[in-house]
Amino acid sequence: MRFARRGKAEVDINITPLIDVVFLLLIFFMVSTTFTKETHLSIDLPEASADPVSVVKNQIDVSISKAGHFAVNEVALVNDSLETLKRAIEKISQGDHSVPFIITADAATTHQSVVKAMDAAGQMGFVHLAITTKSTAESAEMEE
């Protein structure tokens, strides 16, 4: 007797659910990630007892590291000369000297670096100048 041969059923693995789960995990981690504002310069702010000021979207933030290196809106400059600082500020401000000009300097930076940033702001005609500090209450909480 001859029996009819059954063809072997082709076995395949459906990976569509696996891909769906991987994409859902990717979306979950992208949504649940917290983004922090980090600059390339490490800055320890000096202390003051003034009230905090609200953050404005269009502002110029000049950061000065402990070593006196400058960054304008979180972009580090190639050197620390006054002309380079002024060119970077002019590029970001696009001629609008009414935007807030904020200097964020490390507590241990030299006075000369802060004066250089203030000098650049004054020469370019900025009228809204602020210096970033941390409150004394905030630093007392960190010490405890």
C-alpha cells in the first residue's frame, strides 16, 4: 500500500508582536525620560538673598567657568577674548539689545572674567543685565 506523503508544514515565527513590544518600550522610555539643562561648563553659583526672577525664552545667557572660559547660550567659545564674546553675543541677539542679558559665573571665577562679560554687554548697548546667584536658603538646605 502506498500512503500519500504529507508535505512538511513550513514553520515560521511571527515577530510582529515582538517588534510592537520593542516600539512600545522605546516610546515609554522616550516619554518618561527627564531632560535637564546641562552646560559644558561646571559652575558653582555665588550666594545672594534676592528673590528669583522668571526665565524668559529670548535671552542671552553668558556662562563663565571657574577657569574663566565663556559659553553663550550653552555654546562654548573657542577663546576667551572680548571680540569673540561680542561676536557670539551679536550673532545670538541679531541686533536686538532689549533682550535680557544674564551672566552666570562660577563663585570662584576671577572678577576680570565677569567684568569682561559686563563690558561686552555695555559696549553693545544691552540695558537688561542680570547676574545669576543661588539663594542663601537653598545653600543652607544643601549643607544639611
